[in-house]
Amino acid sequence: MNASDCTLTTTSTELASSSVPRSVPGRDLVEFHGLCARNQERITRLIAAFEIIERAASKMGGYAQAAAACTGRGFTGASLRRAYGAYRASGSDWRALIDRAMEAKPISGMPLAFIEEIQRRVDANGRSAEIAIKLLRADSTQGRTVPGYGTWRDWWQATKPHLPVPAVCPGYPHGWTVRNLMRKLDSSKARRAAQTNGTAAATAHKPLVYTTRAALYPGAVYQFDDLWHDFFVASTSTGQVGRPLEFFAHDLFSARKICFGMRVRTKEQETMKGINGQMVREIIAATFASCGYSPRGTIIYAEHGTTGISKEIMEILSRASGGLINLKESGMQGAAAHAGQYPGITRGNPRHKASLESSNNLVHNLTAGLPGQTGPTYQRQPDQTDGMKKYNETVLAARQQMPPDVAELLEFSLLTEVQAMRVVGGLYRVLENDTEHNLEGWQEASNVLAEVQLMGAWFNQHQLAELPADEQQLIFAKLQNGTAITRTRKMSRLEAWQRGSGELIKITGGALCELLGPECTRERKITRHLFEFEDARLGEGKVRFESVCITPDGRELLLTDGQAYLTTCNPLKADELLVRDLAGRFIGTCPRLHKAMQADAESIARAMGRAAHQDKLIMEPLRLRQLGAARERERLHAHNAETVQRHQEQEAAGTANALAALAGAAQQDTFQHTAGDQDTPHHTTTPHECTTETADW
């Protein structure tokens, strides 16, 4: 039944003469809407009925007409007469029509002291409220005093004074059923969890603080955390099977894991070793050396505890960035919920990085196909996992008894720690190139691309600019006439990161050495123009770094062979060696010398080219030192060449003169013989005579 059931047909004259307003005045609407819906409907219908009454020729006739128009409970003629009288007596105040019974809060018939006692007992029982209530009822039947009721005998005499007191408890007071008493308890799950488990457990039942990445940018917020992987690996460095512990840096804007490292959790003296302060230094140094910080400012989110960042580290980062890197730590959980409760274990608040914690579940799904799964819980671990662990532990034990060349031939059914790093890294590359995701605030952050289809392939505006001019004109023509097929897609995590990562500033030089600390620093000597040493954190066997150092200004500097230097290497960025002199002055960075693959021709060519370049740098000091000898040799060679050439030219000139004289003598002899044939007898000259004359000449 609603107000429309009361049909009103009035004229403007009737409304002007009526003392009943057609509705609640606007100034009273806030108070009116504070009533329950049933009361609001009742008042509206009564006001409509009163208008009918006032239009009627007589009041009794009006009551009858209103009752006929507004049917329903409380709208009989008598009821309308009482309501109308109260309304007119109040000066036509609509508040006189409020049904106070509808607005009254239900009041329990049980004593307040009893309800408080129930709540106290339930609070004390951290597991079952039902059991706490049953124990209270048992106390009553055993004659103990219950607040608000006294003993059961007191209750009997108070409620049944005309009856004798029974010898045994006859039952419970009215309303003492478990179900009914449960309804009297505090309904807040947050308060119940805070009392029974602590404030940390209560956060699951409290409102969250919702945030968005929309106004961020690459490098705006870095989140550092650790993650236990749900699979086992065979650690060749420790000779044990364990779970990989990953510590990583996560860019909030792009949701991309920008840097990560692993170690295997091993069991030593019944203590499981996890991440430590040195690993925190290494992941922070690797992140800011590989990716850098934003010139617009970078905030580090970190929890208190294992991945906490010390004041010393923050001072180094602040000094290296000019104050652009700042720390924001999560709040602490474990405080007492009230003064009567002891505080719990102090721990970081994981909700401080809710987006990060949710992405960890995605990582577990990615790696769910790797061997040696632990399962989400121990109860859900695959049956074969224990057998795989035992077999691989046997292989690891045998491996340590073998020569290195034979041990390398052994194979494991689990991944080794090196293989795990490569496989997980490959899975992360798949994830960061995924465009079918539902990351929060992605479109608001403009992480979308408009693409057009050409010959079955999709091109964005950057790719269109690289196409030939004729293909670009074809696409533009289709766009203008509306025949082009277009779409808008989400960027991948990598594409979102690349949008602004080019402006990031990397930390280099001595600041990295400070971040890594003395744990990663060793004094090492250059031998055969190489840094050559063994470090299990950098890999098995010997690792080698060139002695050609790249200085902070980009120059190549050849370090002195046989000289000792302070060297610092980050296991998470093991392709470079930071070098300082023994006084601590930073010199530069030496690149790592990797082994070339025999089956990879390009790899061998690159290695040979690099070796040739290094050889040139090694021999350059000798070339400069022997520059005088080279110049003397050049002068000597030039002098001798000139002397030989001059001699050859002189001999060539003498030979030419002799040949010319011989030719002239032969012509003269021919002339004389010709003249003698005319004046004197003929004379024949022998070859011997000619030869003699020529020789004498």
C-alpha cells in the first residue's frame, strides 16, 4: 500500500483553503528521511487522507471517504479520526503523525550485566563462542551466580514466587538457548578477530585503503620484497635440495619485475636460512645500477623485517641521488588491541604492498609446471616430490666425490639453482610481454596503444613511421575514408616500462661500492692482464674480467699488470667489476670476459674482435715508448732506399751513354766504308776486329 492509493482530486481553490500541506515542508526533509521507510509512507498517506477529510461537507463524512480511499491497517474511520485530531492539536505539525513504536529500537528483555558476562566469556574463549555459552549455562545449573540473574534459585523465586523452590535446577531462564544468546553477541568480525588473534588478523575485516597507479610514472615507486618459490631445486653449490628464495624489485607503474636474484634455502643446524641484510644491499645496488632512479623522484616501498632497508643504505642513496630517492616503510602489525591484551609479534604490514602480494600469486601459477612442486600447502604437495628430493640428494652426495669433469656429466630430475634462474627469468619475460591482463588503472595511466591493420599485421604509430612511404600513404588513405581496421589494446608491462625508463638516472661508481659494502669487496691482483679468481656466488670455476677499465667519463684505461686493486662485484650484476685503488679512489668498471661458444660463429667472432682490441691497448704503451726507435728505423729505411735508388739511377744513366756512343761509332764506320768503296779497294773487316775496337773504346 502506498500514497497513490489515496486518490486526490483537488482544485486550486480547494488547495488554497486547505490547512493541510500536501507534503512535508522542504526544511524538514532531512528529519523526515531519517525515519524508517514504513513511517515515511504512513505519514505521506495520512496527509493525503487529511486533505480528503478537509474537503468533505462534514467531518464524519470525510473520515468515511478517507477510509474508503486509503485502505489498509490503521486507516479505519476511527483511526483517522484520532490521527486527525492529534494533527490539528499540534498545529498541523507532521511530527504528530510519527508512529513511535516503529522507530523504537528493540530492547532485550535480558539484564545488561548478563549480556556483558556472555560477551566477556566469549572473548576469553578464542575458538568457540558456542562452547563459552554452554559453559555459562552449566555454571547456572551447578548453582553458581550468574550476573543479572544470581543463582538459579534466585531466578526461580523472582519469576515464580508462588511456587516452591525445586531441589535441582529445573532448566534455564526464558531466552537462554544457544542460538538466541549468540544473537546477543557483538556482531563485528573485526573486533572478534582482534580479541582472539590480534590486530593483524582484524585487518581482514576492516575497510581497505584503495590506491591507483594512474598518476605514476616509470621509476616513481620501487617495491622490494622476497618470495618463496613453490618448487625445489638441486643446489650444486651447497650439495643440498632446497626451495629458492627470490628477492626482487618491482616497479609499481608498469607492474614489471625489474631486477631479481635467488638463493636456495638450506637446512643448517635445524635453522632455515633466508634473506639477509647483504642480499638487500645487492638487490638495491643492482636495481639502481641497471635501471636507475627518476629525476622526478623515486619512492622505495619496503616492509620492516627481512627486506627492511637500513638508515645507512638510505643515506647512501639520498647522497647519490641528491635527495631524489626516499623510503616509505609499511606500518607494523602486532600491537595490542586494548590495554588488557599483550602485544603480539611485531611484523610488517603486507597490505602496504597489496598489488605486489597479488602479483606473487601469478608467479606461483607461472612456475607451477616446474619439477619438484611443493604445492600450495604441505597437505597438497604431490606424492612424488619427496621421492624426487631424496634421489637428487643422493646424486648431489655422489657428485661431491667425483672429479669435476665427471661430476659435470651428472643430470638431475630437479632444476639446479643456475637453471632455475634462467627458467624463471624466461617466464618473467613471457609475463612482461603479455597484453591480455587486467592490471588496475592501466587505461587511466594511458598505457594503451592505437593500432591499424595492414596485410594481416597490426602496427602502432611508432611502427607506422618505419614503413615505406607508399605503405604509409595507403594506410592514411584508408583511415581517411574509414575503411581501415583499427583497434586499441593494452600495453604490456614491458611497453609501459619503456615509455619513460629512458629518463632514469643510473647510480655508478663509488656509490655502488658503498651500497655493496665490504662483503663484496676483495683485494685482487692483475695477472696476465686479467682479473682471474673463483667466487661461488658468481658461478662455478674461475671467473675472468678484463684489465681494460671504463672510467666514469667513458675513457678506456688499461690497468697496470701485476698491480693489486680493491675490486667489488655484485652477484646480481656479475657482468662488471668495480675497481678502486688501494687508497679507495674509484677508477672505473671492468667488463667480464665470457667464454665463447664453439658452435656459435658470431660469439667467437665477437670474442676475437674484443681480444684484438684489448691486445692493441696492451701493446700501446710499448709502441709509445719505442716511438723513437720506430722513427730511427723509418729514417734508416728511407736513407738506404734513397741511396740504392740514386745508385741505380747513376748506373742506368752510364749504360744509356755507352749505348749511345756505340750507336754513334757504328754509324761513323758505316759512313767511312761507304766512301772507301768509291775511292779505294774493297776491304772486309772481321768480327774479331770490330769487337776489339769496340772493347778498346
